[in-house]
Amino acid sequence: MRITYPHMGNLYIVVRALLLSLGLDVVLPPPTTRRTVELGVRHSPEFACFPFKLNLGNYLEAQENGADTILMAGGVGPCRFGYYAQVQQRILSDLGVDMEMVVLEPPDVSFQEVKDKIRYLVGDLSWWQIFKAVRFAWCKARAVDKVEERLLKLRPRVADPLLLEKLYREALQEIDGAPDRRTVQRVVVDYQQKTGKLKKRHNKPLRIGLVGEIFTVLEPFANYEIEKRLGLLGVEVNRSIWLSVWINEHLFGGLLRVKHQSVHDKDLASPYLNSFVGGHGVETVGCTVGFARRDYDGVIQLAPLTCMPEIVAHSVFPALAKDYDIPLLTFYLDEHSGEAGIQTRLEAFLDLAAARSSKKTCYEKSID
């Protein structure tokens, strides 16, 4: 069994640590490129969402490198993600690609089924060994989030953002290759110390929140590296979704202590959205309210084109913008999105956010 899985940001570091610790043979798909897009688009239904197409492209490229098994997450509710695995398996079969699809459904749906799938993958490995593998992968998930958070905070503030980017890439490589938790923790500390010595600029950056569907928020290729674009435009970015928070909420039932504001912001969706609409629709609305209450200068929503949960969330944005007097921008992304258009819209949006921020500052000074 040579197992692969789709890319989603830096998730590959976490999943690779888990699977290798379980003694499995891992075939990581090549980094997502235009070729990945072309493969996925060529063999996907036209109106399938962008993540579906990128996932399928990942599988086909991994198969070229010898993968014969796919590890894929399942889902429930209105979001089409719950059908990904079944439809993709049918497409691969029609193409004559012989790959087995192992689908891990959410534990709160059928914990016994998850246990059976894990046992199928790892054979006679003890549950203690499985626990240690999960703990090691969790350690790497937390480390990845910590270095990403620091990158987003420092990118608009350092004099040399390219050097910061280099240190970030090196830290990710070291986390990926770290053989134990102590080494992982040391990499994070070293990264914080190195970045702390970088020369800073004396500026007060705008603060923008990113909300939306998990794949388009976490996968730089899918969102055209929007975090980097914003950072280089002098903006501090914060996300509604972080990898370790998502893992804790959806796989561990929120049992682990993860201090992050987004965990609580989703409860702020009411009264704008009171029903579960699938995907991250409720989280998008709640976290937008949270960013507004924490005095962010604007919020950007990222979503695949035709994503129903995010369309529902988007429908309440006019009310949010009016109630909190905050600029909101939505990007619906697919293979036809253009970098020039995205850059232009971002710059115009930031002009609006800067004008609002300046107006608010002047008002506060007049009160004082």
C-alpha cells in the first residue's frame, strides 16, 4: 500500500508525520501547479468546485509517482464535500486508474467506522502506538500554526519581508523533518528568536480578517497567495480558520486546549445566521462579526465558485457591513480567476479600508 492525500496548505506536514509514524508508505503529491489544475479540470464536472478539481489533479499526479491508495476525509450536511470521495473514485475508475479510496468520515458520525478504517490501514499496530503517532502529528500541527501566525504578524512590519519568508520556509522544512516533539518545539523557538531580530519598520499596518471555506483560506495556490499579497501591501492578516483549531474541533471534539479567538467567534453568527448551512457558513458569519468587534479595518471572504454555504453566508454581508460599518470583500475562486483582477480589487479594497481607518482615527482624536 502506497498512500497519498490531497494538498491543503501545510496539512501535508501533519498528515505525513502521522502516516510515517504509523509505518505507512507515503507518496506526497507534487506541489500544486497549473498542470495540477489542468488535470483536475479536464476530468471533473464543469460546475464542480475548485477544491474538488485540485484534489483530483493531486491524485492523478501522485498516481504517476506510484501511489495506489488515497486517504480522504468525508463530510456530512449540505456541503458537497461529503460527496467528493465517491465522485472522485468514480472518475478515477472511468479513467482506468486503479486507486483505492479510504474515506475517514467525521468521528461524531460513526466512531466505530473510523476505528475500523484506522485498523484497516495500520494492521496490528497497538492503540498506544497509534496514540503516539496522533500526538506527534498534533505537535506538528500546533508548530505550523505558530510559525504561520508569526509570519502574518511580522510580514507588514519587517524591513526585509523576503528574509522573513526565507526563515519561514526553513522553519517549515525543519518541522517537516523533525523526528520528535522536542525537536519540533525547538524549531519554533529558534524561528521566533530569529524573526525577533529582524529590523522592523515604524508603521501601523491595517488589519484585515480572512474568512470563508477552509480549503480556499488555507491553500495558497487556490487563493492566489492572498495572505502574501496583503502582507506585502502593508497589511496584517488574521484568519478565521487555523489547522490545529479545525483538527481539535472536528476530530477531537474540542477536548484539547487551543487558545484562539476564532473558536469562540463562530458563536456570534446569531442573529444573522441561526441555522447550520454546511461547510463553514456559520463560522464565516460569526468570525466576520468577531473581526468587526475587535476593530479590524476590513474582512475578506474566500470561497470556491458555486460554494453554497459561503453564498448563504455572503447573503448576510450587507447587514453586517451596515451594522458594524466595516468594508467587506468576497472572492469566488476557480480556475478562471485572474491574478491581475485579484490584485486590483485588493488594492481598491485596501484604499477603502485605509480611508475608514483614517476617518475613525480623526474622529477619536476629536473626541479626546
